[in-house]
Amino acid sequence: MESPKIAVLVPCYNEALTIGKVVSDFKTFLPNADIYVYDNNSKDETVAIAKKAGAIVRHEKRQGKANVVFKMFREIEADIYIMIDGDDTYPVDCVQEMINQFIDNNCDMLVGDRLSNNSYKKENKRAFHNFGNNLVRNLINIFFGSELKDILSGYRIFSRKFVKNYASTIKGFELETDLSIYSLHNGLAIEEYSINYRDRPEGSESKLNTFTDGFKVIKLFFNLVRLYKPLLFFGAVAGILFILGMLFMIVPIKEYFDYKYVYKVPTLIFSIMLIIVSLLSFMTGLILDNISIIDKKNFRVRYNSTK
């Protein structure tokens, strides 16, 4: 049986300190793989070092990790795709075991799980990053009924079907969240492999802003809930508006029973308006939910027909 063609995808921005080691490690542990480094407007020697290490170097001018990965998915042809950051925080010596699990279990996506063995918590010195990881993971697991351990890992393996069907409108570091929710929504086969995360070496700086990027991830999560679970989202909005409408209506109703007359007419009108809007929100959720179900069916047909 012919061996699958493997492509290693390394999106990079100012990773001169570590990119050479990442490429060299893959040359050692996956000598037959094609290693692609896509530079995202680096100001240092990332490109020169990646080329010297033996990587195929290409460029993406639009800033943002998601923009880079979308271009990689579009341009690169392979059977198995390995995505990894260029900061040397993920182990490469276990990559063959990850590939074996991916192939044996016929996965669509395999995620390098940094959290279940506490290696990320021990190595990462930014407390809010640990808090953010747990918050996003718990939200997604609750809303999508999953049991994923690491939502934000940048170390992933994808099938060709996944890569050629994946689509999104995001641009930056919300990519991992979108990949996870996209997979859960469409019922794709996701598995995880426990890895030993290590922090960046001294002198290498993270491009993530704890609060700004954290807010973007949370905002993306709720936007994706609205997109993928419209009945839940608009139903919740409808429920809140309906309760508020009933609360505001208590005063006019009490006045009517006490005095046979409603004095606070604006309050009555406002409460009725809230109830009407809540019903409209619920109907919107029903309509969009049916559209989402049809879209999911169409996706499965398209996905299964991809070679």
C-alpha cells in the first residue's frame, strides 16, 4: 500500500529563534514529509533560516494566522496535513504516533492535547491563558455536548477531506476555536493525543494579547453559537425578553384589578412590545434552525463526495 503524502504546515511571524529547530525536527522524525513554512510579513530572519533548514517557504501578505492557514489549505495538496506553530512549544518526536492514531481511527482531525497532563499549566507562565483555555473549553463542551480537553491547541492533524471543505471568515488567532466548533457542528471525527507542552525559549515572544485575543475568542464563540445553534441562541433571547415583558406587565395588570383602569399605559405598551419581540425572536430561531439542519445535510453530502 502506498504511503500517504504528508504535508507539515507551519504558519510563521517573527519566529527566527525557533523555526530552524522546528523544521529540523520534522526532517528527522518525518523525513518523507513536505515541510511548508508560510511567512506572514516577518521582520526578522525567519524566511532565511527556514529555507536554510530545508523548508518550502511561501508568503501570505494578509496579516493573521487564519489568513495564512486558509492559503495553506487552498494551495497545498496532500493526504495528511499536520499544522504546528513555529515557536517550538510542541513536541515533534511523538508525531508518528499521532499519525498512526489518526490513520487507525479514521479521524478527520486529531488535536495535540496540552491540558489533560497539566504540562501547559506547568510550563505556561500566564495565568489568564490557563483560565481562558478552561473557560472556552467548558463553554464549548456545554453548548455542543462534547468532552474535548484542549480547544485552543495549535498542534493538529487533518484529513484531506477536512482541509478541502473547511471554510470560515475569521482572520486571526480565533482559528483553533473555529476549527473545533466547525468539527463538532458537522459531526466530524475528532480525537485527541496527549502531548508535553513546553514554553517558548527565552527571547521568543508570544504574539497573543491575553485580554484582546481572549475577548475575540469569546466573541467568536457566541457568534458561532448563533450561527450553528440558532434555536438555542434566539430561544434564549426570546426567553429573556418574554420574562422581562411579563415583569413589566405586572404593574398595569395590578392597576386594572385594583382600579378597573390602567394608568401606566406606556409601561403596558412596552411590556407588550417585549413579548411580541420575544415571539419574533423565537420564530427567527426556528426558521434559522431548519436552514442549519439543511445546510448540515448538504455539507455531509459534499464532504463524503470529496476524494
